[in-house]
Amino acid sequence: MKQQSLLLVGYFSDDPTIYTYSSSFARALRSCGYRVTTFNTKQKLFNYDHRLLAMINNYRVNHVLKKTVAEQKPDILFLIKPDTITAQTIAWIKDRYHPTIIAFHPDNPFAFWNGNSNSNILSSLHLIDHFLCWSKMLIPAVQSAGCDNVHYFPFAFDEEIFFKEIAVMHADEEKYSSDVCFVGTWEPSREAWLSAIAQHMPTINLAIWGNQWKEKLSPTNMLHKHLRGPAIYGDDMIKAFRLSKIVLNFIRQQNMTSHNMRTCEVPASKAFLLTERTYEQAVLLFREDEDIACFATPEELIKKIAFYLPADKLRKQMVENAFALVQKFTITKQLSEIMSSITHEKRRCSYEKHHQHVRRNRACAP
């Protein structure tokens, strides 16, 4: 069978210290047997520092994408958060070259209030052949927006990053060890959660890694003494998870009753996850109090930390349980299953269309 060509359109960084989900998708899709080429939606075709010039750059990015599709004529156009690509561009590609168009949006496509989506995303949904959705709750909304084929696709993790052997040195233990850690960008709600811990548990070894914390915290905020540094990725993040007794996870409003990337990344790191309770995390993906621990209020968060901190044996057993379950959420396995399902559906539709054509011809025959 001919190897299918796939053009993966998303954000790719030239800086090796910055992780992009698109890069993991590219690797996994290649391992699934596709001939993958990539297109960077965030490429700067010229230097600019003005909003109007940024709009001109985006216009040129759309032009270059159309040119790339015209040259490559891929069998599959795979879009990952294509917020700079217009619906007009996607319609042009679909009308002229007829690729199977698949899209994955790691944010809520309807969340305009926080800048994680825009009109390009929303107005393109009716053009997408298959939409991969990380939230069960969002599936009916995406279908109502015009996309008929919506597949549940939990936030998969890159097994090449999280399953590799990582040497933990003495210097790492000094740098990353903590009772409780949080890795993520500052947000008001996150500050409130962590402030409750610092206030009610003043002797706790709390570690916070992430961007904007120094800038956003007031000078007198007690969380300053718990700041360890800016955002960490890859091996550094995994070390911080493994060397913490408890890893915290907070769910943004846009993720509603669903989950986020940390939901699987923490168990994949063989670390203990204490996360804000949602249906998908506590019931659908993992089992609360067997694989992961959950909380819903500041009082419950503090109570859960106090309970699990000294419970080394229980935490270890839950980590082992979660690690066993998270095996099915590797990005290669998830993409392999989804792409196989899409291919099977396409073949079935082609088969039915062919036989409908044959039946019509027989009916019209003299």
C-alpha cells in the first residue's frame, strides 16, 4: 500500500529548550507510517513589532501554506491549533486538492475570553473532516458548529520524553526536591490555591516553577519564598515531578469538567498527582483515591496534602496504579488508533459510494 503523505500544520519552535506539542505529533505520525512534512503557523516571514505588520505576516503565512499544499499535494492536512490560518485558506485547499482534513485544538475552540481561540478556529470547523477533541463535554458543541466527525482524543503524552531513562544527580535532588510542587504559569486562581497552602501550612516545602510569578505577585506575597524559577520543560520538569512527594494540577475554566496535559504527564513521570477534581480525571481516565487524588476547595486541598504527605506507602501504590493506566495514553498509541479509525471510515465510505454508483448504473441500463 502506498505510504500516505501528511502535511502537519502547527507551531514549531527553533529553540530546543521550548517544547511544542506539534513536534510530538510529527514524531508519532512518522512512527505510524505516514510521510510527514511540517509547516510552521507562527513563522516570521519578516521582523515586525506592530500589530498591523503582524496581520500582514499572517496573510503571507496563509499564502505560503497554499503554495506548499499546491507543491506537495498531501493526502492528509493535519492542523494543530491553526489560529493564524483562515477559513478561506482551508476552503481553498479543500476545494482544489481534496485532502482529508484533520484538526486538533489543544484549547477550548469557543474560549475567546482568554485569547486561546479566535474567529479563524471557529469559522473553520465546518470545513474539518475529522476533529480531535480532548473534552467529552465539548463534542456536541463542536458538532453543532458544523463538524460532523468528532473523535474523543485525551491529552496524550510523548512517551519518548517521559519514558526515557533520566539520571537524577545529587545536585538535582538539592534543586528540585520538595513536599509539594507546581509547574505552570501564574494565574490569579493558581495564586489563590497556592496562597491557601502557604498560609495554612507555613513549614511546608512548597516549590513553584513557572513564568510571570515574580512579576505578578505583590512584593509582600508569602509565595515569593517558594518560587524556584521560570518555566521548566522536558527532563527538568520530570525531575521536579519525581523529586516532589505531591504534584499539584489546577484546571483552567476553559477545560471545564475535562482534564489537561498534566493529567497524564504527571503519572507518566511516575509522580503522585493531586489535581482539581473533574469528572474526566476522577472517573473516566483515572480512579480517584486509587490512582490519583482530587480536591475541589481550598479546605479539601489542604486536608488532602496533610493526609498524603506522610503516607509514603499509599502514595507509592497510587503512583504505580496511575503509571499502569497511563500506558494507553501515549501519543503514538492514541494517534495510531485514531488514524486507523479514520482510514477505516474513509474506506467504508468509498466502498459504499462505489456500490451506490454501480447500482445506479445497473438501474439505468437498458
